[in-house]
Amino acid sequence: MSHGQPSTSNRASAVRAGLSDPATTISFSEAQLGEVRRLQSLYPDARGALLPVLHMAQETFGYISLEAEEYVATLFDLSPAHVHEVVTFYTLYFRERPGRHVVAVCHNLSCHLAGAPGIIAHLKDKLGIDPGATTEDGRVTFLTVECLCACEAAPMAQVDDRYELNLTPEKIDRLLEGLR
Ligand code: FES
């Protein structure tokens, strides 16, 4: 019998029991662990709660580090590699600490046809960075993302937690002025 590091499933049991995970230095609070259990109970398969729990991890830890992936994996009895695949598939999970604001412009078909390339070029010019980067002062992280399901108001972007619709360069300028 191995006396090394506890298995993933043992660690998951420990976390479900409300114990801190010895393999990581980050952890949710007791209240957050209660919320994880509540979310997991909403799905026939507890893994259905993985995306909202990853959002909770991002809000709590600032971004999804490899350590955070490993920690969340223990909560779901999943391998860290599986969680890593999920995190890298979705553009709105950050693997590095993002800027104070996140401007994510949709560049999918409807937005593309409605002028997203011009909006993206305008943002590149105004911010002085390419999509995927953060301004030097840490004010804005600029992303291009796939369809955010607001095609009827294309071109659009998500700015922090709100949708900004029917974008124009002038509207972008006003939005940027409001981001401190
Ligand atoms: S294509 Fe941009 S929101 Fe759907």
C-alpha cells in the first residue's frame, strides 16, 4: 500500500468532507465548499457544475492557475488534465491574472459581417495591444471571443460582466473612458 500523496479520489473525499487539501495551498472557504456541494447537487452528474465552480475559482483566486485547476479537480474527482482541457477550451477563463477590466469582442460570423474587424482594429489602436494582451498599466485585458449569443445586436462585446451591443468606434471610445 502506498504511503505517498493521497489519491485524487481520497483528496476529493477530504474536500467534500470540508477538510483542506494538503496537496494545494489554495482552497475555498467553508461557505464556498457548501456552495460547490449545492451546485453539484443540482445536476444528475455532479460534473455538470464544473463550469460555475471554475468561475467561482476565478473570482476567488483571480485567475485559473495550474494549482487552481488541480484544486478544482479534487472537488469533482476528475484528473487535473481534464480540468485543464476545459479551462483552455473556454476563452473567458484566465490562465494569468487579467487586467482590472476585460473587453472581449466577439469575432464570430454575425459580428464579423456587422463590422467586428473594424471594432477590433480600433481597440488595437486605442489600447496599443493585440487581442490576448493586457495594457501595461494593468487597466484592460483585450480578447477576441467566439459567439456570445447576442448576434442580433452585432457587433458586440462583453465588457467585464455586461454586454455592450451595436458597437461603433465612438461607442468604444466612450466605453474605454469609463474604464479606470
Ligand atoms: S456572432 Fe457575435 S454574438 Fe453571435
